[in-house]
Amino acid sequence: MNRSEAEKPVILIALITAVCLLGDTMLYIVLPIYWESFGLTALWQVGVFCLLIDL
């Protein structure tokens, strides 16, 4: 296995991690603004929701 083939899985995992982090960060931006669209009944639930997602 040459170096190029050995790097492909690492690059793929890095890209998947980057996309997941973007999605997680998007929740911290969007959720406080559109909290009712996510089915939350009070704004204080945003912090609890984000905390549970990160577990």
C-alpha cells in the first residue's frame, strides 16, 4: 500500500467529521432563532436540547 492509498481513509474520515461539526455548529446558530419550528415550547429548552445533542 503506497502512501496515497493509506491517506484516503484518513481524508474521508476528516471530511465526514468536518461536515458533522458544521451541522452541530449550525444548530447553535439556528436553534435559538427558530426554536418553535423544532417543537420546543420555551426558549430555555434550547440549551437543554443542544446539551443533549452533544452527549
